[in-house]
Amino acid sequence: MNSNTTETVAGVMARLTDAWQAKDVPGYLALLTDHVDVVNRGGQRLTGKQAFAQQLNWLLDYPAIFEAEHTLESVRVLRPGMALAHELRIEPLRQSRATYLLVEHEEGQWLIESIAIAPIERPRDPATGERI
């Protein structure tokens, strides 16, 4: 694994977290490709930076979500110019795990091509539907 690539991707992820926690929507969006694919924690698929920007601007009305603790759990280089990152998000009332696909573009700029967010919940009993 290329440790320089891993460090570069970790830097992109740190800038993403900084923009998120500062509620800096333009700064956050600057780290994404124009055609980014996002599956949010509710399972909604958003295609393109403009669609995702609308959701981010809507989220500004819910300040607690921006106070989440973000922990970069792993960065894995899949092949030259492509990496996968996993992040744990701990909010006051819920947790989620996000997976990011990053691709190196011109002049070594790494951008996020895809984000998928999965809630972390206790499983349900198949018979009763109650959390176990």
C-alpha cells in the first residue's frame, strides 16, 4: 500500500470533517466530484453535487448533526488513483458508518466520487420486531 496516498486521502477526509463541523457547505462540496453519488442514512440516493447541496443546506436547520464526532477508521488503496475510506460518526442520539470512494483527478487532486452512510442500530428480533 502506498503510504503517501493513504496520508493524502486521510488529509482529504480531515478537510471534509472540518468543513462539516464548520457547517461550510461550499467547502464540503469542493471535495466532491460534480457527479457524486450519495446514499444518505435514510437510504435516499442523491445524484450529483447540486442534489446533495440541497440536502446539506436543509440539514443546516439541525445543528446537532454537525457536532458529530468523526473517526477515520481506515483508508485502503484499491488501485493507483482509487481509494476507499471508512468513517465512524457518533452523534448525540445516534451513530452511523460512512464509506467513501475517492479518485485521484488531474494534478493529483483527490475528490470524493461516492458516499454511502449506514446507521448503526441494534438488530431486531425477527419474531417480535423489537430491538435485541
